[in-house]
Amino acid sequence: MRNLVRDAGLLEKNPGHYAIKLAVNLGLLALSVGILTLVDSLWVQLLNAAFLAFIMVQLCFLGHDLGHKQVFRSSRNNDLLGLFVSFLVGINRTWWVEKHNEHHSNPNDLDMDPDINLPFIAFSEDQALSMKGVFRQIARRQALLFYPLVCFEGFVLKVSGVQYVFGNRLRFPIAEPLLMAAHLAIYVGLVLLALPLWQGLLFIVANQLLLGLYIGSTFAPNHKGMLVLDGKSPLDYLRRQVLTSRNVRSSRLNDYLYGGLNYQIEHHLFPNMPRNRLKEAQKIVMPFCQLHAIPYYETGIVRSHREILQYLHQVSAPLRG
């Protein structure tokens, strides 16, 4: 299959595609900052907090693609632009890239995937039964609490990035801490200079909660509720990636809202494939899987989230028994 994809030119880098996306998002970011500094209305600013959350997640998608080296042939160019995007969104680049690469190597593996190794969400009955204290109480109602908890993802990304700086080796040991500090200073400073204190704090909280909800809602359908593995799984690379991933049905709107991650199967099989090639790759991957009797799963947005909640409710059932 890889030869078919390569011969179709789908692995060729397309920096022009990403240059347009970056320019559009920087323009939208400038518009949001302009509204923040020029408009004196709490309700407008709360809408602006949501607008800024949307822009920041779109920038996170770009940072994700740069982390996979989808944009440039040169690793240096991917890293440099990745550092700039990390500054814009306030995420520690080394921490995120290492964590995400571990996820790609071990998707939905209870022992090795950091994305399903959470203290308050269970992805198997054994995980649920091993929880203690307040985490166990949260897990009992995790289907009900999942999306409220997802709202805190924006804060978690920043706090985890800061914690990683202490005691871990950064790829850019000077630039990364400085860029994170600069992001925090500029972000908080702009908001509190533009708005009265309580309105500024409300803006920051609303912005970060909505950022977490959006980014969590686009990442959760990728794997949650799909096949769960353990470190002893005999599956080969192809089946490991396909069977643990869920695609969200394509449309122009979905492709934009999900940053291309709705083609999760194709992305996991070819993580360095540029985002705008994934739709064409699907035309190769889907029939290939069908030919080899490998279940290829794609569904709509609503059903994907329903399946997530049903799965979380099912695996936490022993805690309610």
C-alpha cells in the first residue's frame, strides 16, 4: 500500500498549502486582538474568547502537522516554524511531540499510550477497578463528566508543558522556556490591559475552557471507543493502526473543523503525509483494507461521540454495580 501512496505523489510536501493556512490564521488572530483592544462590551468579548479559542485550535492543528514533519522536507524548517506556532498557542513543543509520537507508536495500548493513561478516566474495566478515592468517584460517572472534564484540556496542556521543563531534556532548552514565558506574559498582559480585572479573568477562563472543549472534541473521536490493546498484542503495524482508529466522515466543513484529523486511519498509517493529501489517500487505503478483510471504520460526528460515551459508560459499569 505504501508504494501505491508514494507512486500517487501523496507523500510529497506541500508548504504552499500550509503557508495559506498560517496566513489566514494569523489574520484571524490579529482580528481577535483588535476586537480585544478596541471593543468595550463584555458580551462581544465573550464571543471573542470563543473566536480566539477556535483560532488557537486551528494553530494547534498546524503545530501538530509540523511535529509530524508534514510541511517541509527540512526538519530544521519544521522545527523553526513549530517553535513559532508553539509560542502562539503556549504549548511546550518537546513535551507534546514526544508524547504524541509515543501515542502513534502504541495507539490505544493500555500499557503504552499516554493518551489513555489518565488518572480520572477509565478505558477498560481493569483500569476502572484500580482507581481510588476521588478519581474512582469521577470514573463512576465518566460518561456524564467526560466533556466537562475535556474543557480543562487547555489548562492541562499548559501545566503539563511547564512541568516537563523541570527534570526533562528539551530539544531547544533555551528557546522553549522563553517562548512559553513570552506567550503567557503577552496573552495575560494583553487581556488584563484591555479589560477590567474581573472581565479579563472571565475572558481567560472562557477562552481556555472553550479551547479545551474544541480540541478535545476533535481528538476524542479518533480512538476513544475503538479497539483497546495491551503491550502483548500480536497485531502488525497495519492492523494496529487501522483497528484502533475511527474516521469521521469527510466533508469540506468537517475537514476544516477537524484539521484533517477526521482521516485518522490514513493519518496513523502515514503520519508524515501532508493534511491536504489525506482525502486522496483514503481512496487507496479503504479498498486496500476491504481487499484484505481489515475492518475500516468511518462514521458521522454525532455517532462518533455517542459511541465514545457508550463505551465510557460500559467500562465504568463495575464501579456502579
